[in-house]
Amino acid sequence: MRRSSFAVAAALFIACASFAPAQSTRASRAITPPSSIPGPTDAGERANTNIEVIMGQFSGAAPQTVGPPFAGFFFETPASLACIYRLVNSAFSPDCNPNSPLPNATAGSRAIAIVDAFDDPNAAADLQTFSTQFGLPPITPSNFQVVFAPHGAFPPGVCTGPATKPPTDPSGGWELEESLDIEYAHGMAPGAKIYLVEAQSNSLLDLFCAVSVANSLVSSAGGGEISMSWGSGEFSVEKLADPIFTTPGVVYFASTGDSAGTSYPASSPNVVAVGGTSVSRDSVTGKFLGENVWQETGGGPSPFEPVPSYQAGIVTRRSTPDVVADANPTSGAWVLDSFNPPPGCQCWYIVGGTSLSSPLWAGIVNASNTFAVSTYAQQLQIYGTDRTNFTDITLGTCGVYVGYMATQGWDFCSGNGSPKGYLRITR
């Protein structure tokens, strides 16, 4: 069988080491799991997650019954992020302190599909426990469903064979990715139905097939969003896959990556590319101080994609990111994942990376309840909207040799900025 520029359909990426985050009495440096480390031949063949993880050592204590599972930390919750991004009345707690009794977001409708690789056998149970912990609506078959995608084939977007249950990822990285994605999409848009579409592997052909399955699900629900927190290095024939992201009524979001440079599918002109910020808090009080660039966020000009009309006059090639949200693992979010935990782990992790920012944006846009007819229409709104709809990130640097600097307006580090309330479509 002759290899194409895409992954061989049956190829699997098996991580060579188990995932075990470092521990300390407060918090540790970020750990990059094997699923987030690309191999030398992965570009155009396989995708990787965009998660970085911190796990505190919580002295074996049982989690609290409500709010953050362990007291004394200032990591993010669904309610604190809803406060920061002004999805709720922040006058209730202007500090947006995660340990305060903050209100959750309550909006959302139609559907959000999360596309990931491999099977997370505990996805529904973990999402239910997460929702109970943070006071979100309970999980039922009417608002959450796991869907298995068949293997993919060439051309990209074609599916072949039965939709059997995918294998698990022995490293646990993709399962943690799935937990992060579904938990924070649900947290931002608790009224939306969440589809978790699981690809047979992290080969791009399998993932593109899963996107096609997600297209049908979201379209049948009357429209909505698809979030893809994974990515591959760009490749010369990637434009062959761009048509996958054009189903009417569906808006696509993808993470830009956790290192300098660009990533596909975020670089597709048919996708909203979501980069990352750092949330700053007072280390004593937990008060929210603001956002700046996360230095490791992906972004830059695509070597293969021409400039789309919505970026005309700003750049000369398709460039990312379009928007940003919290991604720095040091200011990461609480995630519950009970699959293959390290010994003694309470299953609660602090997770960051641009894998967090993509489902956040998908949920926030869904909850605006003004559904765009396409990603292109959504981008016209993003690039043409009143700047008061964004927090303009003007502090920080990113990129190869740290050569990009945040500036006023759009830039390679923070795009148009982070959300400031729900972005509504002008009809």
C-alpha cells in the first residue's frame, strides 16, 4: 500500500511512557504528556494533544463537595472563567476568585461536538462528577453522547468500515484531553448538547473522518460548534482537507498549539484558530489581575494557506491565532479524569495548554445563542466587531526566538484578544 501525505489509516501513535505529573506541596512545573509530544514524522500524518498538566499533592485529603475540589489554590473553575470572560455578572465578585461562591454560566443550546482520538471509557461518569462538583446541570442522554467514528480513508473526510469502539490511549493523555474538552465546553454552555466524537486513532485520516461524523451530528441538531484541541505540523497538501470544515451551520474551532509556530487544522481559513493567554492573580488573595500573552502559545503565518478575505489588509498569509483564552498551565483549570491515574492520585488535575482555550471559545460562542451560518461568517464578525467585545492583550511575547510582540489590535500572539462577554452575530 503506497503512503500518502496523510497518515496511513490504521497507524497508531503509542506513547512509550506512562503519564505521571510531578507533585509538590503547592503546585509543580508543567508536565507535557507523551500525547502532546510530536514525533519527527508526525506532520501531515498524526495529530497531538495540546495539554500541559500540573498536579498538586493534596495530602490524601478527600475533595470538597462543592467548588474547587481542594481549598487554598487559585486555579480556574467553570465559574471563575465565566466571571473573567464576563459571561455572568462579575459585580457579584469583581475579583473572580475561584474560591468564592461565583455563579455559573447558564446559557447554551443546539450542539457542540468535541472531536478527539481514542476512547475515554470514563467520559460520561467523569463529566457527571465534574458537573456535580461545580454545580453544573447533571449529565443525561439528552445533553451528552459519546459517538464512535469509523476509520478514515483518503481523500480526507472519507470514512470506511464499521464504527467500532476505539482503543484507549495507554499513556492516558488523550483521555485527559477528552475530559478537559467536554468538561469546559459544558461549563461555558451548559444548555448545549455535547457530542464526544472519538476517532479510531490520532492519525489525521481517522480524525478527519471523525470531523465528518461530527459535521452530521451538529448539522442535524440545527447547527453549533465543533472543537478540535489537537493539531499537526503544517504540510504541503493540507488544503485538500480544508473542505471538511465547511458544513453549513457549523463553526469550527482549533487550538493553535503549545509551542512556537503554526498548526493544522488551526491554520485552515475555515477554522477559528484559538491561542492562549496567561491569567494573572494575586498570589495571596487570588484576585484576578488581568491577562497577558502565554509565551508558549502557537501562532504565526501559514506557509501553505493564502490570506482569507477576513484578514485582508492585516497579514499577507493566513495567520493565527484569531482569538485567545486562558491556556497557561500555571493558570490552568481543574479537570477530573479517572482513566489510568498515577498511584495515589485523586483524579483531579490542573490542565492548561491551548487545548483548554478551544472548548472555552466553542462554548462561549454557542452560548451567545446567535449561531453563524459558517466559520467564514463567524470570522467576519470576529474581525469586524466592535473592539469592546474583546479584551485586547497588549503585554507579552511569543513565537520563534520570541520574535512576536503583543500590540494593540490583532497580533501573532493574541489575535483579536480574549472574550469580553458573549460575541453576538450581527444579522
